[in-house]
Amino acid sequence: MKEKYINKNVVFDSCTGCGACYSICPVQAITMQEDQEGFLYPVINPDKCVNCHRCEKVCPVLLPPDQPGVPNALFSGYIMDEKYQKQCSSGGVFGRLADKIISNGGIVFGAVFNSGNKKVIHSSNLEYGMDKICRSKYVQSEAFHCYSDIKHLLTETNRKVLFCGCPCQVAGLKQFLGESYENLITIDFVCHGVPSPGVFRDFLAEEEKLEGKKVLDITFREKNAQGKGEEYLYLYLHQKKKEFRSLDHFYYYLFLHNCILRRSCMNCEYPVHHYSDLTLADDWEQNWVDDPLTGVSLIQTNTDIGSQCMREIFDEMEIRQIEMGSRAYIRMPHDYDYKDRNNAFKSYRKDKSLDGLKRFFKQVKFRNEMRKRIIHDLSVMRKRLLKIIAFKKVKTTYQ
């Protein structure tokens, strides 16, 4: 049997791994297979394929959804109830909206860590609970497994469904559904890019081997008493909690520096064209909250449904409406450098282990720190020279 990719140009350049094609195939001719970099791509079994081309019709890369949302308001704020502050990575907005949906008989779908398979999948609050769905997971999730369940809930039960995922996953879900539903609410976020599930799995497997214990959970941004949750990665093993300083850990550092991201993330346009009702982010530029334990969310409403969702929780928030465009990073397309990324995965493939990737991490970190130090030193020298020149001008004037 000879397998083939759906469209080699899409797969290797722009495929986001949303899995809409996998979910729509009527004869299960498509499987999601892991490449050498640890990312899932759709592969067709020609012996099963009936050439219906439904996979191509739902691909958000080949045929983007009809209309992206039109951003109409931007807010900075947080939920006042401390429960949601502790539960969520930022200002608790997603957690509160999710609880409102659940209390009204709806279902929430989001990313959860599956310790058995050492990967992140999309599942509902009925299976995992909201504590598992909330918080950031810095690895690409498998969202496509829940698309059919969502369609069934929307069409057969008329229950409200809240789906939260990456911008490309929201686009994939909407293409799979093929029409709009009034009982569907979608939330995406400002996405830096998704790192390799294969590298993530190898990292966890290495820790399990080293500790002789199973990894039960992982948190990338856990708020603690010192307000240092942004700076640490925590592993929860059996009867043990292990912490790593984020920028000293190879996985976290290479993620933040775009070295282990999916190819499609390197020049992604989804940050500009959101197909969700709401877009969430951290408001890194806010200056009205000083408490380090109080995360502040940035909320962009993209549709009337999104605006209605925000109106329903305004009274429970400390919130400010801010000028559209005042936070440029919420609509900034990716334009990352491929060089470090390609070298990182070359090291990963060469050793078929994390050893090469860890060596590469040390080299990149040393280079970046030296570059930062040189830039700082040059800046200090420039300021000193400007002071000397200014002093000499004043001295000359008085002479």
C-alpha cells in the first residue's frame, strides 16, 4: 500500500494539523501520522480513498472560512472572584465564561494533559473537569478528536457548546461544521506558535526514566505565593513535585525562541484573522494592577456573540475598555526566522534523542545572552559618549 499526503504543498508549508480533513473523511481513509519533527500530518490511504475531495473542501488552508471576525472592542480586566484567578493562567475570563455555560446545561471543550499518552488532547468538562482544561499548555494539542462530538451536540441536543483552542483549530472546527450555529461559542487566544508534541513526549519520558515515577501532570504557568508562576515549569510526579526555572529549561526556552515550533507557525496569518467570537491574551502592557498574583486578561470581541458573552460577566469584573490597536501584539502576524528552527530539529533527528537538542539549546542560549550583553554594553558606551560630547560642548561655550 502506498500512502500519500493530501496535498504536498499544503502539508509541508502551511498545514496546521487541525485535523478537519481527518474528521470529515467518510471512509476513514485519512490518518494523522507523526513526522520526524514530532508533528501530526494527514496521510491518505489510496486503497480506501473514494476521491470525494471532502478533505480538500474543509481544509482551512486551501479554503479559509468565509469571513473572519471583525474586532469591535478591546478590554483589559480580570474576574474578581479569586477562584478563577487561581484556576486560570491569566485573569480568569475563560474559567468564568465556561462555568456560565456549564451551569446552563452546556458543554465546554478545551485542551487537557493526558498523562497516559504524554500528550495534550481536546476533551470536554464531562471527562476531565474545568481544573484540567484551564491553564496554558505549551504544546500542540490534538483537537480533531472532538469535532464530531461537537457537531452532534450542536445539531442533535441543541445544547450550548464552548470551544477554546488555537486560532487555526477554531478555523478547522468551523470548516468541519460547514455552517454557523447560534449555540456555538468559540474562543481563541494570541498564539505564539505550537511546539512539537514529539519533543514534549520525549521530555516527559526522560523525566519518568530519571525519577522512576510517572508524570501525572504538568503546569507551565502556575500562580504561587511569590507571584513567580511565569518563571517556573512544574512537573507533578507520583508523590513528588519537581520545578524548573523556565528560561533554564531546554523545552521552555526553545519554545519561547521559536526553535521547536511547527512549520506553519513560522509565517502564520491567523493572529491577524481570528475566526473566533472572543480572543484572549495576557495584558502584558497594563499599568493599573500591581498585585503579581492578579493576572490581567486582554479580551478582544470579534462577533456579536462574543460581545454578548462579555456583557454577561461585566458586573463580575474589574475591567477597562481600551483603544483598539493599543496592544499591537494581539494582531501581529508571525514572521519568525527558520534558521534556528531548522538547526534545532536537525539536532533532534540526528541523535534520535534529546541529547542533540539540549546541546543546541546551550549554544543558542549562550549566543543570545552574549548578543544581549554586547547590545547592553554598546548602549551604555553610547550614553557615556553622548554625555562626554555634551559636557565638552558646554565647556567650549563657556570658554
